[in-house]
Amino acid sequence: MAKPKSPFNPFYALLVLLGIAFTITACAYTVMSFRANKLDLNPQENADDEGLMNLLRQRGGTIMAIEVALLGVTTVAAIGLDQFRQNRDEQKKLAAAIATGSPSSETNSDSQ
């Protein structure tokens, strides 16, 4: 018998978006670091960075720390929602088995 499809977990979509944002930030931060090392050798070149590089120079560490924290919280939420749904489904199966008076072999093997 085919296993029923599990419902969509919105936290996984959020994890993908946060992962992409973190990857972009980490790559840009790395580029900024390499550029900063290059500027130490030649301070006149690109001394007035604007935009993303300036933002990362000022607050890059904080932004990355926040993104890592958000990734952690979202990961826990995704796992928690999956676990909640699994427990709820098991309780429904158990309640249905009790109501019919015949214990299901699936609920006994899943709980062990």
C-alpha cells in the first residue's frame, strides 16, 4: 500500500530562502575580506566602497550571526512541526483502532 503524502511544511521553504540569503552574505563577506587585504597593499584603490561592501564592513558579522540564529530557529521549528504532525497521525490511528476494537499492527510497530 502506498504511503500517504505528508502535508507541506512551510518551514522548509523558509529554510531554503534563509540558506540562500546566508550563502550570499557569506560569499560577499569573504569577497569583502579579500578586498580589504588587497586594499592594505594599495589603499588608494576602491577606498570609498558603497553599498553592500560598506554594509558588510560595518555590520557583516552581526548580519551573519542573525542569519545563523534564524537558520537554527527555523530548523528546530521544521523538525518540531514534522514531529507534531507524526504524533498527531499516530494518535488518530490509535484512536481509530481503539474505536473499532482491533489494534492495528502499524501502530504497535511504529511506537517501538
